[in-house]
Amino acid sequence: MTKGAMLYEGKAKQVFETDQPNEVIVRFKDDATAFNAQKRGSVDLKGEMNNAITTLIFEYLNEKGIPTHFIKKIDEREQLVKKVNIIPLEMVVRNYSAGSMAQRLGVEEGIKSPVTIFDICYKKDELGDPLINDHHAVFLGAATYEELDEMYELTSDINEILIDLFDKMNIILVDFKIELGKTADGKIVLADEISPDTCRLWDKDTMKKLDKDRFRRDLGEVTEAYVEIYERLKKVLNK
Ligand code: TMP
Ligand code: ASP
């Protein structure tokens, strides 16, 4: 398998073609952005940690029957994945109030929700990834109602598995965002990454934030938080 031309560069990752038409290489960068790239920076070791954390989580989800794009980790910064067409909808799940929902609703952060809250955002940088609803998604042609049903079910299953996994790490899964893609044969699979960049993770005892909010909010010890998540994950998975 050889690495070819870069197909795409995002804020935190690059995607390269390979000699296999249905496989691409994802490279994780240390670059960090927040608030639709108005805040920019870099976090030491972030690329390596997010590659390693995403690898362990996607392998674990695969074992639990969740279809993903993941094939294998190549090295510290790169992984081989199935080529997918990313569905331009960010699937956000919230178990506790935080972030944009806390702001929008005028509530404090950290309130446990009696129900699982699902948001969808339209992936469009120029618009700042706006919050939309199912009807807008269908109007935009991003997904059909049937596909949305399948996407919510998959997202919910992933949430259940991850709540349990992070609980074993003494961590509250406050909220997270995933992206789904369609493979060449039209199957909907989990793609992108699951890492401290895309989740809010709070230590159960101290409520210390162990995620990208440390960068977004200038809380310090950003690298340490990513390393801490990786170490706890390795421990519970015996890796
Ligand atoms: P929010 O509260 O800012 O809407 O974020 C909800 C969750 O989604 C949180 O875990 C962070 C994650 N997220 C991303 O992964 N990418 C993004 O661009 C945004 C805005 C949030
Ligand atoms: N990564 C996103 C951006 O740069 C937002 C975030 O994660 O807060 O806009």
C-alpha cells in the first residue's frame, strides 16, 4: 500500500489517496482550531494521541458490532480507512448540558439530561456548521428520512457503548460529535474520529475537563488531558 496525493485537508486532519481505490490514509495533525477557526493554535502530541485514541475506540466499536470506516493504524500519525462519502451532517449527542446547548438554552453546564439529546449540524464551514433539523437535512438532500432513522439509531448505539466505556475510565461522557459516511456499496458507517477533540469528557471525581475545552477556553494542560485519556483508555482495554 503506497501513499498518493493529498485529496483533502481539514482543520485537524489530512486525507491521502492510496493505490487501492476504496482505501485512503488519514493523517492527524497537531493543529487545533475553535469557534469556526477564529481561534487557531497547536497542541503538542495531539495528532498522535487522537490517532491512537480513535484507533482504540473504533476497534472497540467494531468488536461491538458498529460498522466503521477503520481498517488499521499505520503509524503514530496515520491510519488506513475505507474511502467514504462523508454525509454533511454532524451528529451531536448530549447526555449533560454543556457548550452551545447550555448557551442557547440559558442553562448552566453539567445538568444530567433525563433523555438523550440529539442535535444535527449542517457541515458547512462558510455558515459555521449551523444547527438544523431533520426536515432541513432532507431539504438539503443530505439524507432521506429513512437514512436519518438509521443514523440516529447508530448514533444512539454508539452513545450507549461509549457511556459505558468512559464510565469504566472514571469519566463522564458529557457530549460528543460523530460523522457518518457512505461506503462505495452505499452502507452507512462511522467515519472521521472519536477523540478529546470531538467529545466532552469530565473526570467523575474532580469534574476536571479532559478534552478540547481546555484549548477552547485556555484552561492549560491541554496535552496532559489528551495523554490522560489515552492512558486510561489503554488501561481499561488492556492494551
Ligand atoms: P457544542 O456544544 O459546541 O455544540 O459541541 C458539542 C460536541 O460536539 C462537543 O463534544 C464538541 C463537539 N464538536 C466537534 O467535534 N466539532 C465541532 O466543530 C463542534 C462545534 C463541536
Ligand atoms: N473544530 C471546530 C472549529 O475550528 C470547532 C470546535 O471544535 O470547537 O471551528
